[in-house]
Amino acid sequence: MKMRRKANLSLILLALLFLIAAICVYRLPGQWWPRMLLYVSEAGLVGALADLFAITALFRHPLGLKILPHTAIIPKNRDKLVDGVVSMVEEQLLSKNMLKEKAQEYHLVELAISLVERKGDKEKILEQAWNFLVASLEKMELSGLAARLDKQVRGGLQRINLSPYAGRILKWVLDHSDYQAWFTQLADFAAERISHSDTKQQIREMLVQEKENMLNTGGSFSRWFKKQLVQIAESSNALNLDEAADVLYDDLQRFMLELRNPDHELRVLVADMLYKLAADLEERAELSQAVDAWKNELLEKISLLPSVNALLANLRNLLAPNAESPYVNADTRLNIRNFINRFIGGCWEWFKQDQEIKNWLEGYVQEFVQKIIETEHALVGQIVRTTLNEFTEQRLVEFIESKVDTDLQRIRLNGALVGAALGAVFYILLHGVYGPLLNLLNG
């Protein structure tokens, strides 16, 4: 708007200058400068008016006179303008080849990682992931989803070798999770089950069953001889199943209490064996082949559908805040949420650091993007056309005019200045060069 005011002001000044020059020429007929001033103001005024008419004619009818030809050019050629813009965007600005080349210039996975990291802190990302998971579980139809998951999982498991991935996952869990706390919880759970009153009776029944099995094996003489020995031992209290059950019961409770210690030799042994198993799964070819063969055989014999369906139902009960379950309370859901958040956060950090996985994913992403560009490129033109077709003639004119208004007003200002300058040049040529030369030749 500032440039428009300058252009309008230049037109008004030239009009005033033209009037003043005309008056001066009339009042001072013998002076040269009024005529030069008239030339300058007249040429500048013509240039300014011509540019004003031309610019106005682009967008509307000057003075509202529709009888003037070649005016309101943009509204009249709206369809051609839309076709031209669509063609320019589709074939030049956003052509297939250009989009494909631009996509290949970027590492899209790294770009996505940086975008996620820049959008917010880790806690907000985990919060969004949790809300999305809970909302999806509440709305999903489990039977259909279970069937699709079963088909996808079985197909995916048959195509890939699970052993190296299983080794990596197991090693990550051992390195980044508090598996010792899980071991302690398992020991506490076992200790609680052992502390029930019927445990000692079950131990005694097991000992009785073992005694009967021992007495009823072997030949006739062997069975008779063992029964005699048992009777003698029981009569002398050398064999007392009640005392043996008490001892075993006390030993089990003591063992479970000791097992709560993270430095217990059994827990250390289990941890060492798990690390060794993780390494073997990644490195040993024969173990990888055995796992792959076992996996394929298992997939042929069992159906995952019931398990997947039950898993999804239980997962909904565990996570959904409005689901009712006698086994899950708010604290349990909070613990599960914290565990899932730690797991997702750990997986995210592992993913960011694993260049091999990122490169593998980048290949699939690039292939997907290239295929989308190839098959759906026409959408670019359709989007542009749809957007422009929503513009009325008036809105289209206002939109284009608003984008180039400053430059158009500069054209008006330049027309006035250039016209005035050319008027001065013509006056000098006519009266300073051509006139004297003509008089010289005639003289």
C-alpha cells in the first residue's frame, strides 16, 4: 500500500505540473523552460496513465467500462490461467523427476528422527504414543484385527531368520532393563505360593508317591526286601515322611529367601547363561538354523489366532483405563505404562544408534516414496486445480493482485519517471539539436 500511495502521488504531481507548465507557456510564450516543463510533465503523465490503464486492465475493466476491448484479462482467462499454473507446477516446479531426485538427496529416516526429536521432549513423545495405543485398543474390533495380525505375523515369521534379532533383543533387555527386579518378583511370587498351608501336604504326598514307586519296582524278591527295609526304617523312625516334608518345606522357604539376593549363585548363573544365549543366537550359524527349523515347524503345527485374540483382549484390559478387570487396578496399569514407556524409549535410543537398521529402513522408505511419486504424481495437479477452482473471479483477482501489488505500483512509478525523462530528451533533441540544425540548413 505504501508503494501504491507513491504511484498515485506521482500521477497527481505530474498532472499538477502539466497544468502549471501549460499556464506558464501561455503566460511566458518566449521562454524555453515552460515548454521543456510541458514536454516533461506531458510525457510523464502519458506514461503514468498508460501504465495505470494497463495494470488496471489486467484485473478489471477500467472505470467499469466493459465495452473497452482487452480488459479484465485475468478474470476472462481464469480457466487458461488455472490450466497454465497446473501445468507449470506438474511439469516444472514439482515434476516427477525433480521430486524423485529431491527425495534421494535426503536420508528420510534421519530426517524423520530429527523431526521427532525437534517436535518435543521425550516425555511428550511417550505420552502421545501411550494415548494413541490406549485409544486404538478401545476402538478396535479385536477378532478382525487378530485374524490380520495372525496372517501377517505368520507370513513375516516364515520369511525372516529370527535368531539374530532374538539375540539382539535379549541382549538389549539384559543391558537396559531391570531384569533382576523381575527375578526378585518371581522369587517373591514363588515364596508366596510355597507359604500356603497345603504346600507341606503336597510335598508329603509327593514323598509318599515316590516311596510307593520305589517299593513297586524290581522283581518279587527285590520288592519284598525293600518293603522289609522300609518297615524297619519307619519302626525305628529312621524314615519319617512327616519330618522329611517339614525339612523340604523349610529348605524351600530358605532357598526362596536366599534367591531374593541379586548375588545369589543361581541368579548369577542364569544371567551368564542368558548373555551366552544372546551371543550364540547372533553368531552361531548352527543354532540359527536350528531355531529357524524349529520356528517353521512350530508355525505349521499351531495356530496363533486364539493366542493373538486372547493377547489383544488381555492387553485391552491391562491398558484401557475404562476396562473392568478383577486382576488389574490403577497401580498395575501405572506400572505397565511405566514399563512400556521405558521399553519404547529404550527401543527408540537403540534404533537411533543402529546405523544398519536405519539404512535398511531407508531403503524401504525410499522405494515406497519413489513408488508413491510415480503412481500418485497426478495428485499434485489435482490439488492445485482444486484449490484454484475454489477461488471466485473476484477472490482470484484479489489473491494475485495482493502478491504482485508492490511490483505493479513500481511499474507505474517507473512509467512516470521514464516518461518524464523521455520528454526531457525529446525536447532537447527537437529544440536543442534538430531545430538549430534545421535553421542552419535553411539559412
